[in-house]
Amino acid sequence: VGKTAKRKLDLEGIGQQGLPGFRTPKGKHSPAPGLPSPKTPKSPGEKTRYDTSLGLLTKKFIQLLSASDDGVLDLNRAAEVLEVQKRRIYDITNVLEGIQLIRKKSKNHIQWVGTGLFGDSTAVRQQQALRRDLSGLSAAERSLDELIQSSTTRLKDLTEDPREPEISFSFLLYIFLIVLKWLLCAWHCTKQ
């Protein structure tokens, strides 16, 4: 029958009297005063911990990938441009490949297969054209609203002007209809 030994872990330093000079190292609870934080470089040429993080490197990698033709990127070029070791690029590509956002196209070349970064170029062009059309229509609508407002104000001023009692709305409408008939007749005559 095997016996198991049970030991009690002394976390409060009670059992350390027998070891002279032994001290437990203290954890990083707060930075000591005067020491730089992990985000501040110790010297001008030194990179911070944040600058070398995989998170920031992944963002830069995705930007580089989005700037490439058809979403294909040469990993050797990416390592050169991002100034990192190739194993760091592999760390990123392994994760992106694992979640099926990229695939290996050939040796040292990957291609984006996820959605949202490139999208269907035809659909993107159609969306851009529709946005331009919508913007133009909105501008035309604002212009027409302004014209209607100014015409209404002018017509109201003309019909309600006490200095011009003989001008009425019906008189202006009559003149408008005569001008309209004349324009239609002139247009019809030029068509023949």
C-alpha cells in the first residue's frame, strides 16, 4: 500500500526561520517609482513592449494584406516591410488560417478568404455608384425645396402686397398658363 505525503504550503513566511538569507521574490503589483512603464522606451532607439506585441503586428499585417493585389501577400516581403522575424509572421498566419480568414496560395504566399476586407469588387463599385446617386439626388431635393420655398414666398409677397391690389393669384395663374401654352406650342413647332 502506497503512502502519500501531505505537505502544507507556507504562504505567510512562518516556516522560513530555518533558512537564513532566504526571501521570497515580490510580484509586480505596482511599478517602482522612477522605473519606466512597459509602454515607455528606456532609450530613444529601443522599442516598447506594445510596439513589438503580436496584436499591433497583426493590425499592421492586415493593413499590408488589404493593400495587396487580390488579397495575396508574400510572407517574405511582409517580414521585410514589418521588420520582424519570419516566425512572428508565421504566428499570425497560423491563427488567421486556423479561423479560416486566410489560406496558403503557394509557398510563402497567402490569400485573404474572409469577408469584409476586400469584398466583391462589383458589389463595392455598385455600392459606391448608388451612394453617389443618392448624394446627387439629396442635393437635387434640397435645391428643389429651396426653389419651392423661394417661389412660394415671392408669390405670397406679390399677391399680398397692398401696393399692388390689382395683382391676384388667379391673375398670376392665368399668365402662367398662357406662358406654358406658348412654350408647349413653340416646343411642338420645333419638333416638326
